[in-house]
Amino acid sequence: MSLPSRDALALDLLAWYRSVRRDLPWRRSRDPYRVWISEVMLQQTTVVAVVPYYRRFLRAFPTAKALASARLEDVLAAWSGLGYYRRARHLHQAARLVVARHRGRFPRTLDAALALPGVGRYTAGAILSIAYSLPLPVVDGNVARVLSRLLLIRKPRSAAGQRRLWNAAAALVTAAPAAPGDLNQALMELGATVCAPKHPACGACPVAHRCAARAADLEEEIPPPPRRRRPVEVRSAVAVVSRGGRFLLVRRRDPSLMQGLWELPAAGPGDSGDGLRLDLGRPVATVRHAITYRRLLISIHPARLLSEPRKGTYRWVARGDLHRVPTSSIVRKVLAAIPQPPV
């Protein structure tokens, strides 16, 4: 990218962004904590899904000190339904380090930011450029798509392609020394709203006249779609046990997925290993749920307790109190499929 084209491109992007940017709650402040929370939540999650969680999370944990002093269970409860729970665990761990090492404020240097759990090159660059105006580049999925098309990078996921993307992003951000955060957000916004994976709205793009992929009539082919793992159907069954308007939940022990969350007990024969024995009824409904490449098909069985499980391994929770407990959205989906508590 030559210097004249870099500077002109940066000016075009900044002018466009400042005239059309979406009014998102995390854009109303440059407070590094608020920027940090938004960037973590937006990883692999849409803006529409994030907005209500962002607002609720900040009401519960308005500062890094508040987050650091909270119980992990309360943090996971506030995150419940947003998915990718490792993000919440890392956020909690990182908040404690921010309080211990940086007096409760997100660090101002790249090395210190990268030392925090869950903070990688993209997240650090986004936070430091937006909150502190440091000229650091960002490359996420949206930015990679925009730059791949602008520069006609045919293999952006290769090592060489990644180097070109990061070098281009760095060149652009240095062309906007007064507003590196706005420049980075302009690239993100363009990828999110105009330069879509399929059928990009080139007519609305402020830099379409500078786009090498469009000039080559390749905007639909670049970047090539990623190879996606073939979906796998997973069948399972859950037991719904009710008592006085409350439902029995069991803490998940599997360390590989959603560890520590509370879920409905599995519907299976015999003792579960923690003393829980159930008399299962016939299935009354089936729900579907997707987790990454897994397509879950869950049958729902009303059940009756035959023996109490050991204390500490289960709890009774009213439907209206589910937001206070770290659960996945599967629990809510299953209970919503049963309008009346099973007898």
C-alpha cells in the first residue's frame, strides 16, 4: 500500500464512519473497562445479541474492581446464555490481575495488555486504540474481509496472507494518528454493515473505487469461504424434576464444555454417581439447540425423585430465578417447552 493511497483511504474511511456509524452503547464512552467488556462480548457473537448482555453486565459489575471482587458464579450467571463461557472466566481472572497490578485500570501498554488472560493481539489493539488512542492495528473477521478485497489478497488465512493483513492494518492506523480508534472501528463497521461475506453492498461502500477485488470483479470470491466442520447430530435426554414450583439442577462437571454451569440432570437409567436416582416418564417434548458444529436434539422427560443426590451437587431453582444462576440457554429452552411443571 503506497503512502498516498494509504492516507487517502484512511481519510475516506474516517469521513464515512463519522457520518454513518451505528449508535452502540459501548461507543458512547472511551472508558477502557467498558471498551474491554464490549470487545470480549463481541468475540464470535453478534451486536444484536451482545447489547442487552452488555448493559446488564455493567449494571452488575460497573468497574474492574467490582468484577474482580465478584464471585465467579455470579459472573457466569450474568453471562448465561451468551455462550463461550471461557470468555467470562478469563475476564474475571483478568479483572483480578488489573486490580492487583494496574490499580484497577486496564493497562496502557501492549505487552501488559497481552499478559492478561483472554486478551490477544486483536483485543489488545482494539482496546488500546479506542480507549487510549494508541496507533495499534486490529484484524478480526470483518477487517480481514475488507482488507482482503481492497488489496486482492487471495489467501488471507495463510501465514503470508495474515502478515499482509496485519501490515496493511498497521499502515492504515498510522495514517490516522489523531484517531486510530475511529480508523479501526471504521474498518470493523464497514465489514459488519457493507462489505458482507456474501453480496457486498459495493454501491454503498466509501472506498469501492479503491477496491482491487471489485476492479477484478472478484468481490464475491474474495475471501474464499472457510472450510466449515460438518454438523454432527447429538441426541440426548434430560429429566425435569419439579418441587413446589422449583426445578432440580445439577452442576456440570465436564471440564471441556460449560464447566461449572448448572443444568438439568441427564435422563438415564440407574444411579448417576452422585446419589441421584429418578423415575423417568415418557418424553413430552423435544428441543433443538446448536453449539458450534454440534446439533443437539434433546428429548424432555418429566421425572420423579427416587433418592436425593448428595448435597452440593444439586440445587432447586424457580423459573423466575434462573437469571441468578449460571446456566446455559438450553435450560431455559427446555423449560419453555413445558408450559406447566410436570407432575
